[in-house]
Amino acid sequence: MHAAADALTAHGFAAHAEKRNNELRIVSEHCPFGEAALENPVICAVDRGMVRGLVDRLLGADPDRETVVSLQASKPMGDRTCVTTVEI
């Protein structure tokens, strides 16, 4: 998860990984899409797709395992940070 967060940070997300309860999360302090994401929240799907792709690539794609990625908080929803959870 830290490698995925580092990759997102390299692309402007200022992200870090954390574990809260039994949940793996990536918290993004900055969105490189800026106002465009606020005006078009569908852009947040790009973040989820990047996280899913990074986690699958880092762990090795397994056809018997689905990586479930969901958005728990986002700036377009009025939150201070964007939080993506990952269930493996």
C-alpha cells in the first residue's frame, strides 16, 4: 500500500497509506485535478482506477481475487481529504 501511495504522490496526489481498523486506506491530501474534480466528481473514478491498478500490479493479478476499491471521502463531497479504501 505504501508503494501505491508513493506512486500516487509522484503523480501529484500527496498520498499516504494507513490502516484503520481492518481497512487499508490511501489518503490523498492534494488532488492534481484541482477545480476540475470539484466541478466534475466523476474524475475521482480516475483515482480509484489508479489505486486498483497499482494494487493489482504490485500484488500480482489473481483471477480468483477481486480488489475492491471504494471512495470513502472526497473533496467534491465536501471532505478535507480524499480517502480510498482497499479490500483485497
